[in-house]
Amino acid sequence: MFAVLICFACGANYAFNTTDATEQEWLNWSNRCLSQSYEVLPSDKLKKWELILTPDAFIRLRKTYANGKQEYYSFHLHRFNDMDYLGTTDFGTINLRTNDTDIIVQTYNDRKGNVDSMASVLSIPVKNMEPERLDSLRNALLFFKKKGL
């Protein structure tokens, strides 16, 4: 019974009330959701990571590996098409899709050399993603997409 109450209390913070939300509230909620949900995979051996939605509507993901290699992904939400989710409420992957190859992908300090390329999907491993939280995140991304148009 106690565990059920804790889960219920935790779940109450997953969704975001979208009525009358200010831009700053959208931004704060989105960044909190992204940082709390990002799942560092053990195979990645990350030293640090940063996943943010900027005030000017960019999604940015920077991963720094223990060996010094860095990966950087960035795109403006006016190029955002939609997102899908593969997984369970405990663990899964959010795929952020753009209209074309609009996601900047850069690597630094890679043994294979530094690479600049473009992609159309940014896959983000996540944990604890309830359907309501996913819906709220999608609504936030669409809010910032409209803002950027």
C-alpha cells in the first residue's frame, strides 16, 4: 500500500497543466522533464551529459565520454515534425523527428576523426515515462515549434 501511494504521488508531477502556462513555465517544465528522464546507458560510459531545450527553441544534447570523445546534437524546433516512443513506462526511447536531415551531429576527440553530419532522428534513451508525461513533452515541443515559426 505504501509503495502504491509513493508511485501515485510521483506520478502527479509527470504531466504538465497546459492551460494558461507561460513560455517560461513551458521551458522550465520541459528541461526538468528532459533532465529527470534521460537514461544514461551503462554501455555509453559517459563522463557527463547535457540535454536542454533553450529559450530560443533549440534542442541540444551533448555527451562527453570517459575517453574524452564528445558527441553534440542540435536542432531548432521549427524543424520538428513529431516524436514517437518505443518502450515501457520504466524505460524506452524517444525519437524526435525532423522534416528533413535538420539535426546537426558533431563529434570531437574521436579516434576515427572529428565528424560533422546531419540526421533526421534524434533518439533519446529515457526512464519513467508515463503516457501523460510524454503527451505533455510533445505539447511543449509543439508550443516552441509554433513560437519559432
